[in-house]
Amino acid sequence: LAPVVIAARSHDEREVRQWAEWSAARLGLDEPGRFVAGLDGELVPDVLLALARAHVMSAVPVAVSFVDAPRSSTRAAAREALTIYGQNSIWVARDAYRIRTGEPADLEWGWQRTLTALFAAIDTEHEQRVEADVARASAALDSGDRNAARARLEAALLLVPDPATTIVGDEMLRLAELDLGASDLQAAR
């Protein structure tokens, strides 16, 4: 309901806008940060995008706070939201870049370059965490500790959108082979 209410606040018809304002007040949409913090994780992407499409400027810091979210769909929506805000997101993006890297973003960079650099810094950290989790999973599999391997692989899966195209998929297959046994796995293929 929230994305519909957000969009309806700028509807052409006055009655629809009035309903949307009333509904927004009842939902608590006047404080995007507090509203989003209370949402179920599956709803966050749609709300972030609706806020961006409606150019709710008080939600720019909310969007930037999710560019490093554990859930890949939320991360992607936050990044798309910042792109929708465009130039209006630059100071929040510069601040996030400084916090993330410890260095200020180059003031010569435009908003697109700043967002690209911010996302690259985050993605590099994610790749390093995924590689570390996969290495721990591999070591756990080598020692026969499938539960520890499963836990590490599940942690890595949060950070990658498609495990089939990553090193996570190889170790998941190895875990499945141990769980099912080689003959059962061949039958499943």
C-alpha cells in the first residue's frame, strides 16, 4: 500500500492527492527513515523506489543507508533510487563514500561518478567477504564439518545475487554432493 500512497501524493486529481496525504499521515510516511525501518525487509525495495520516483528528498539518506544491505534486492533498489535522485543525491553519496573509504570523494566527480565509486567500494568489500566465506566453507568441507560449511555459504549467498555464476555455486555443489552422496546427485541431475 505504501508505494501506491507515495505515488498518489502527486496525482493529477485533487481528491486522490487528499486521500494520499491522509493515508500518508496515518502510515507515518512523513518520516521516511522511521517508516522504512519498521517495514518487513521484502517491502523495503518497493518503498525506496516509490520514494525516489516521487522525489521525496528526505528519503535520500534512507536510500543511501541501504546501498550495503545484506539482501541483494534491497541493495539494488537503493542504488537505483539514488540514480533516480540523480544530482540531488551527490552530497549524501559523497558523505557515504568518505565514511566507507576513509577518503573524501573528488569534488570534480559528478553524481554518477560518485555513485559508481561508492558502489565499487562496497562491491569490493562484498567480494572480499564472499571469498573469505567460501574459503572457510571449503576448509570446513575438507575437515568434514558440513554444518560450518553450510553456515559460511549461506552468509556468502546474502551478498551475491546469483550463486550459479560465482565461486559460491561451486562450493554449494560440493556440499550437496556430500549431503546427497555422489550416486544420489547423479540421479538428481
